Amino acid sequence: MKQFIGDAFSSGQPSREDLARFARSGGRTIINLRAASEPVEFDEAVEAGRLGLHYLHLPVAGAADLTPSNVRQFGAAFDRARDAGLVLVHCASANRVGAMVALDQALNRRASLEAALDLGRLAGLTSLEPTVIAIAKQATGG
């Protein structure tokens, strides 16, 4: 888990122990970007509930799901989660987390593309960066 903005953390798939550590550290919300078809060793929603964490599932299977609509939905969910306290956003490797964070910054918050990419990289953006750049440029006319 790594902090990418004051009250928000990103990661690849957390273990049960990671979720428990997050809850003990004051965590309030988990946002899972993994698709339902991606195998996980345990029922994350049940485990989050057992630990008293709010749990949101916003599936982003890959580049095709980096749509303006999904970015708006993510931005709204991210804001609500941050209002409640510490939030952990994860996928399998944090690459999709970084992509959604960067696009949220560029499309929803009107940050410059470079500032959006910087925050996205902090959150885990790697191989989806060219796609994020293309989507942001297309959406902002840049």
C-alpha cells in the first residue's frame, strides 16, 4: 500500500492481512477496481464488512473501461470515500488505479495533463499511461 494523496492509498490486490492493517490504521473505505472475473482468494466484500470497512466495487477490466462515464463515477465515489476518511483504491497491480486517478484529475478536476500523470504515477500508473494520455487529450481537445 502506498499513499498517493493525503488520505488515499493505492495497491495491488490486498490480502486479508493488508485489509486488517488498513482498518487498524483508521481506514474507512475500500474501492476495488478489479473485474468480477478476476480470481481472488477470499471474498473481499465480506472481509471488508467484517472489519467495519465500507466497500465499493467499480470494475475496470482494462483500457476499454477507461471511459469518461466510468471516470465520473470513480471521481464521485472517490470524493465520497475521502469524505468518510482514509480510502484504499486497488486493482491487481495498481496500474488501473493510477489510470483512473490520472483521468479523474484531468477530466473531473481539470488538472493539467502533466499534473494528472504525476499523481497517476504515484498511484501506480505504468503501462496504461499512453492510453490515459490519448483519452485525456481527446476529452480536453488537447
